[in-house]
Amino acid sequence: MDFNLLLDTDSYKGSHWLQYPPDLTAMGAYLESRGGENPATLFFGLQMLLQTTLARPVTQGDLEEAAELWTAHGLPFNRGGWQRLVSVHGGRLPLRIRAVAEGSRVPTGNMLMTVESTDPALAWLVTWVETLLLRLWYPTTVATRSWHFRELLRAALERSADDPAAELPFRLHDFGSRGVSSRESAAIGGLAHLVAFRGTDTVAALVAGRRHYDCPMAGFSIPAAEHSTILAWGQEHELEAYRTMLDRFARPGAVLAVVSDSYDLWNAVDHLWGEQLRQQVITSGATVVIRPDSGDPVAIVPELLRRLEARFGSRVNGKGYRVLEHVRVIQGDGITATSLPLVLEAILAAGFRVENVAFGMGGGLLQQVNRDSQRFAYKVSWVERSGRILPVHKCPVTDPAKTSKAGVLDLIRRGGTYRTVVRPGAQPDPDSCLETVFENGMLRRHCSLEEVRARAMQG
């Protein structure tokens, strides 16, 4: 779908230019996570959003298309304002956006970005772009959720693995592309996940990484079976289906995954993999990853580990946990923020190192989030009227939790602690964490995915 800024907002914004005070000459707003599932957010996605939206100049064609639609929709159209944008500014938005660097992990309750106008006649643009800019809730929430999973897995690996840092990047795999609402969501959410991890089956995220964050290859995958490639052989030839996977992909050092619960997981493990294919698995030099795809993962995963150990053996690592030989497990069904800690504890309680198991998530990772997961809000905090800057904020007596911030705001970090402050003067605080990333229609800062990842690691 072609982008037209004049049509990428909420209907009621169409009449707001007539509602502001006539002496309004400037306005400023901010974006924040007011709280939610995680106590801090990992800020991500602004660069991608700006490149695909606000960095594109508004054209006369956009204006004419919007004039017809808004009028038919029953709302007034600000032809004079938009014509000024096209004729005077060449279609480039007279706005300044300052934001914390992508990859920063900022405690909730702090603002993450400010937006202010730079043309006295077009101050209303600050709130026109609210709808668009608030969509930052999505990549930031997915990145935050993935980072939370990373921390759960990191803690379990530190308890059980000899080299936790080497194992961590591939412990949670993204299977979410088919579970989201659009290709765009797959790209945005999938790339947000890849700030914390390296495993993905969401190809759209790889394209987004190349186009928007200078990353030639943001994530990796392996040859893997799905139920159709097993079922096509018929139940009586299940063994041949598995053998074909070994014949095609099992080479020294290779990794391949085979879903094995199409019929009877335990028969497949005990007899097909554990007896008839056992020697071929060992001789191949590959690592075969067995995937269960049904049942309670808290019960299934440790039982599967025990049965695989009985057929393929294990060794004890330096921390006293058992490591399977030749085989591993990937659990991609039923993994949530609630179930993952339980599965990890079950693995450890059974005496196995967490390295034996990788996890996958689909819709639960990329789709089962919303703006309220981290309570995102975009609010005006100051206006300029007749040359005077006035702080403004909402403070509803019916819900004090929705009280917004007032004044020209800044985000500072001192002693490792983030704090939102009111700027004492016209210039940003010397310890400001905000950088100008967009000004008068132009991107002013560009970062790579590797920079984002490194920043996230720093905290």
C-alpha cells in the first residue's frame, strides 16, 4: 500500500487544526512507556519507521488525494496548511524528533522521544503524526519481550552451561511470520526479536535488517521438517521420512530439525530414532534436533531428554549437568512468558543442561502484544502561544495513573540511572540521552543493527 501521510492518522485529527488557540506557534510532545509487563523497555524501530514514512516528502498528489477523501469522509480539510507544507517546505515535515538511542533499555515511566514543531504556522503537525509514531509501541514491545526471554534463558544457562554466552543467541527461535497480521508486522516484529537473538524463520525480518539497519544477515536457520513432509510418506513409511532427512542434510557439523510427533512421539524416539536410525545419526557427524509439537512442554521436554539420553548417551559437563550426545531438542509449542520458566526448571531438575534445548515462539512472540502491554502513550507537554512557552499536561481525577508530564522534557542518565527532567533552558541538558534523529524532513542519525545490539548488551 502506498504511503500518504495525510491519510495515515485518526479521523478526529482532521478537525484539530481548527480547535487549537489561534495564537499557537509551537508545540512539543513526548513518547513513553508508563509501565506494563516489564519494568524497562528496549527502544527499537524508530529508524525503520522514519525511513518508510516521515522521510518521504508529501507531494501535491498526496494533497489532492487526501482532499477528496477527507471531504467525502465528512471532515474539514486543511488545504492551506498542507499546501504550505508542499509549496514552502517541499513536502518535508517541519518537525524535530529527538530520541534515546535504539537498543537503550530505559526504565518505564521515562520518556523515550520528543517531537516538536519548527514552523509557527504548522504547529498542529506534532499531534497529526501521533497515530503513526505511536506504532513504535510494537517493535519496542517485541524487542522488550524478547529481551525478557533472553534474561530468563541467560540465568538458566549460567546455572548449567560451560559457555553460556556462546549458547544464548540461538536459544529462542522466531516462528511468528504466519501468526501476524501482515508482512509488515512480520518484518518489524521479527527484526525487533533479532536485537536479542539470532535464530529466526521470519524471512521478512532479514529483508528489513538489510534495508533499514545495514545488516547483511540478521538471523539464521537450519533445514527442518514440517508435518507435511512427514505425513506425505504415510504412517507406514514414517521411518523413510526420517531417513530422508538424514540422507539429504546430515553431514559432519550440520544441524537439522525433525518434527517427530506426527503419530507417536515416544515410538519415534525409542524405536525409529533410537534403534533403527541410531547408527546413521551417530555416523553422520550431524546434530539431529528432535521437535515435539504437542502436549504439555513442562512434562514432555524432560521426558524426551531422558529417552534420548537412553538411546544416544550423554556426558557430564563442568557444572554437573548432563549434555546429550548427537541429538538435541527444540520446543516450539506452548512457550509463553509463564511456561518458559517452568520448562527451564523442569530441565534443570531432571539434571540436564539447558543447552540441550532450544525454544521457538510464533504468535505469542510477535502477535500477542498490544499498546497496553507496556502502556505506551504520546502526549503534548508544552505549547508556545504568542511567543511564550507554557507547560501543559492532563491530570484526570478519575484515573491519576494517566497523569502526563509537563514542560520541555529531556532524558538524562547519571550514575547509570535514567531520569526524565524538565529542561531548565533552551539547550538540552549536558547529560541528555536524546539525539536529534529527524529534523525538517531529513534523517539526522543512522545506526546499524550491530550498534543496536551492542547498546542493548550494555544496558
